[in-house]
Amino acid sequence: MELKTKYQYTYFIYPYIVDEKKYDKYLLKLLNNKNCKLHTFEKVKDSDLYQYFLPKIRDYLFWSIEYGKEKVEKLNTIEKNMQAVILAGYPCVIFDYNLKKDIQGKVGKKDGIFFNITKMQLICFNTGICFLNIKTTLEGENTLADVCNFNYRFRDIKSSLYNFNGHENIQIQTDMFENRQDLTDLIKSLTGNNKKAIQLNLDIDRFLVYSYACIGQEEWNLDKEQEMLKKEFLKFATVKPNDYAMDYEKNYKQVKITENSKYELYGLTKTSTVLLTSDINTGNYTKLPHDYERQLLFSYIFELYQKIYMKKINQDFKKTKNMALVQKEFIKFTQSVWIEEITNDDFGTILCNYWENIMKNSILYAEIKNKFDTLYKNANIEKTQKINKRIVFILIILVILNIISIFKIF
């Protein structure tokens, strides 16, 4: 029995790094792009975000939520060079990329999977760490198997080995793009060559997958279909194609699986986060998908940001000779990001803890802290040794002077 989807979408997330020293120039490039529009937030319109995130994280991610319409309008009237400098002073700036209309495409040549690209957004932090989010939905009637196949194929469209990995061709059917290459060219024009991401050992050939799917309650409730449901969910969570021979017991440990209710199943891995739910409750295909791509998506991005930020600090620690500057950056990260709770929402906190564990953020933080502790200890030892040498030198001088004084007396 096929698991038919009532509603679904997938965000493909692409982390990229821009030169921190030229960050304001990068923002200026986006401001000058006629298709990029600065995204601002309002306390009432975005009350879900305002109420979900704790104040310090809310200010870090959504500075304009307390700005007010008049200040936003005034900002938009400022000359773009100055606007870029002002925006670079905020921790996080978000741009919407105007698609004009949904971009339509198809996976496969005959009876392929038709899809739409409905949203593109750039989330930029003033540390130079940025994320390009691409939202897709499938057209017509589809199954969870279709979602699995599509996610598996689309996540690799940037890969230089795409045509050699056995993927069916992805055809873009719109006036905006003629083929897959046009789309990847657009991504490159927005994100640059991303060499700094390679230096941080980030995978720039593959998108991270953040996906939602709602299936009918009939499929969810049939006891005889539970084994099938589990295997399909595991393929969904690990971004495997439908024809992948999934051994449930063997692959179960690859995924962190948790439930917020009987009909909300979350799967988390290093490269994906998925939510599978049932339409038994109307909220599962109305409010839940909205919350999942708002509060939880931004929480996920923030956890990813912390991981990449620490990898950047760790690399700076290895390469730079100015340890004081790196230490200052680490202290800034600790005080403004690491020690702050994201939300008071109980389930949101659970997911954040799972993401943190999967990404091994605590381990990475401890490694960096140990390096700085060792550096500080060695610096103190060296300082003490220098002081001791000076004391010994002074004592020797004093002894010599005393001896000279004695000889003068006699």
C-alpha cells in the first residue's frame, strides 16, 4: 500500500562562507541585486517568532522585530553603500530572492515527478557564515516514496558528479531557467565560489535536507502497515531513494527519532531533519507545517550556525599568529551565542539538544576551550619564568653591588 501525501515540502539548505572583512561589500552586492529584497520582521505579524524565541536570540536573529515600520522605511531611503555598512553591524540579515513566479521542474523524462521552487532566502551572519534556503513542493498527487526520490535527487544538483551518480535528469521548466545548470549558476552567483567553506571541511556539493510530509490517517493507523511505515520513514529521514533496500533494525541507529505526539514523528541525522505526520488532526497539516518552517527551521539554522562558527574559530586558532584576536572572538561567541538558551518551548528545547548532540557541538566547544586553557596556562608559565629570571638577575646585581661596597669599605 502506498503512503499518499496530503501535503509536503522540502527546504534544501546550502551553507556558504563569505570573507568577513568584505562582508559589507557582500551585503551591498545583494542590495544592488534587483531580485534581492531585505526581509524585515514585525512584532505583530511575526508574533509566532517573537513569542517562541528568548529575547537575546530573538535580537540576534531578527533585529528588525523591535525596529518599527518608520525606522525600516527610513533605512530603505539611505544610500545603499551606507545601508550595507549599517546592516553589517547587525548579527543576522535576511534577504528574500524574488522568483517572480514559482519555478516549475520535473525529475525524469516521462512519468517524472513535477515540482515547484516556491521560495529562496539568504540568511547572512556578520561572521561571514551564510545559508541559502530553497523551498520546494511536489505537484499533484504524490506518495512518500515520491518525496524520498525527489529529495534524494535534488539535494545533489550542485554536485560536479551529478551526471555520473545515476540520477535521472532534473529539468527546469520555466522562462527563468532552461536547465539544471542555470539554477546552479544562480546559486553560485549568490554564494560565490565558497572556497572558505571547503577550508572548513564543509560539503559544498550537497544540500542539507529539511523536509515535512503529511500522510493519511488510514495509512498511519493500519497495524499491518506499521513495518512499511517505519521503513518508508527511515528512507525519508536518511534521504534514500524509494528502491533502497532498507533494513529497519540495521539502519534505525543512524537516525535520532523522537515524537511530539502519537502522530508527529521526527527524524534527525547529520545532514537531514524530517517530520512525518498524519492528517488525523487538522493542525497537523495547517499550523504544524507553518511552525516547522518558522520556529523550528530558524532553530535548526542557529544550531548549524554555531557548529560552523566554532569550526571557523578552530581554523583561525590553527592559522593565525594573533592569538589575542582569536581568543576575543571565542569569548564573544561564548557570551553572545553559546551560553544563551534559544527558547522556553519544551519540545523545541528537546530538538535543539538533539541537533547539538548530532552535530557534536558540545565536543567541538570543549576542544576549542581546552586549547585556549592550555594556551593561557602556558602563557602564564612563560610569564612567571620571565619574572623569575628578572628577580634572579636583580638579586645577582644586588649581591655584586654589596660585594663592591664591602671592598670599598676595606
